[in-house]
Amino acid sequence: MVVFPQLRLRRLRRTEMLRALVRESRVDIGDLVYPIFVAEGRGIKEEIPSMPGIFRFSPDQLPVEVEEIAELKIPAVLLFGIPEHKDEVGSPACDPEGVVQQAVRTIKHSAPKLLVITDVCLCEYTSHGHCGIVVGDQIDNDRTLPLLARMALSHAEAGADIVAPSDMMDGRVKAIREMLDTNGFQHIPILSYAAKYASAFYGPFREAAESAPQFGDRRSYQMDPPNVREVLREVEQDIAEGADIIMIKPALAYLDVIRQVRNTFNCPLAAYNVSGEYAMVKAAVRQGWLDERKTILEILTAIKRAGADIIITYHAKEVASWLQSV
Ligand code: PBG
């Protein structure tokens, strides 16, 4: 074995050209998905206080935004809807004239090549803020499935390219796959939030989407943070039910989970760099405590190194503009 002084690992770190030559992971603009909050109404473009640089847009404000995204060569957006009215069963979620359905049509018109992924979950549409139908004080799994399937179908009918269920009900991938297949949408992929943890890092998102649960919490359906073997079972199930892409969420505190799923399964893997992760970086940058560009690129590179193929991130626009200029 060659050892010091013949071996000097610093030789390959001496210049940027050498470092670039042996670099093992890179963030590519083509890996990024940019989340967008769409609020029902007209003329709305309001910044989310805990997420500087991220806005709620009404559908009529989307063309300018998505043309910019497409110009930056970001391949995909992920839509979250904020309806004007909510009810017990989240009925606005399946409305063909609903906010997400309108947004999908607008985006497909303004930036036809941009991939439109839609979040399939009831929490933004229910008055109680839970991701499923509430019976007593429980979230009823099986009664929720047909609603999720109808919601996914209405997104596909509006023109969505990929549907992304984030509700964490058992059996939803199967229910959605069957609904899409029996209605002529066999070609629409499902990106499943296979492993979504009951995380504190969703706080800013819930402010943005007005989707915080009105009673209790989501621990009866989202995953318990200490567990990772259970994730492998979740992923196995979702793949068996027909998921095309698997997602792990959040990303940063769960890099080990990304790595284990990458080592165990061969399907494309996405990681969601969630709202709280974004808010922490922006807050520290505002204080002058962290270098914005270096910190963000390091975080996203770490998510790639852990094994993610796709990164869903609120940083997508800024990162795309930095990567374009180098
Ligand atoms: C909806 C949903 C949530 C997020 C994505 N889809 C919130 C939640 O589960 O409470 C969080 C995304 C983020 O924090 O950026 N079920």
C-alpha cells in the first residue's frame, strides 16, 4: 500500500481544475424542481414572511413567473393550491375550475415544455387542515383514497405531467394509478412522497399554504423521525403499487435515509429540501451569519452526494442563475 510521503491526497486538491476533475457529485440545473404556491383570486403576488423571495401567486400572475423559470432552464415546477373556500372533505381539490387546475392550464399555455407536477393532498383544502377525511378524531384512510384518486385525475385532465401524492395514506398510489389508468392517463407518472416524516421543518410551508391542522398533528399518518427501516417498507409498497419516482422528505436531517433508499432501490429518487430548511438559511444569511451562495450550493450538493437524483427546492431559481453564470 502506498502511504505518505509517496501518497499525498492534497495533490488533487491543489487547483480548481484538479478539484473539478475529480469531483464526485454535482448539482445540475436539470435536477431541480421549483415549488410554487398558487392562491385563488386575481392580482395576487404576496411574499411569504418566513420564506423571503417566495411568493403566493394567483393564476393570472403565473405567466411571467413561469417564463422566467423556463428561461433559467429549470425543468419542472411543483404546484400547491390555496383555495378561497375549504370544507370538511376538501371538495375544491377536485374542482375542474379549482385553483391548481387553472394554474396547470395557464402554465401549459405560457411555458408548454415546463413539466408541471401537482401536489395531491387534501390538507390545503380541508377546513380541519388534515390530509384525509376526519371521522371522530381519527383520519380515515380508506375513505380518503377515492378523493385523492379523483383529485389526481382532475390534475391530469387539466394537463399535469406528473402527480405527486403527499398525504401518506396507505394504498393511495394504487388508488391513483387505477383511476388514471381507467381514464386514459396510463402515461402520467406518479411521484410518491413515499417517506414523508412528521417534521417540524414544514412550519413555513403551513403558513404559506394555510394548511396547519386545526386539531392534533400529523403523526398518525406521517413517519416517525427516528425510523428508517420503516421507510424501506414504505418505499417497497409504493413501488409495488406503481410509483414511478420516490421522494424522501425533508432532505437535510434525513440524508442517511436518502442514502439507504438509494442503495436498496433502483427507481429515480427525489429529495424535498423543505420550507424550514430554506427559512433557516435565509434567516442566517440576513443576519450576516452565513455566506448565501456557498451555503446553498453545499447543501444541495450534499443532497446529491447522499444519492438523490432530483431536488425539490425553493432555492431552484437562485441556484439556476448561479450555475448559468459559471
Ligand atoms: C402537504 C404538504 C406539506 C409539505 C408538502 N406537502 C406540509 C405538511 O405535510 O404539513 C411541506 C413542504 C415544505 O415544508 O416545504 N401535505
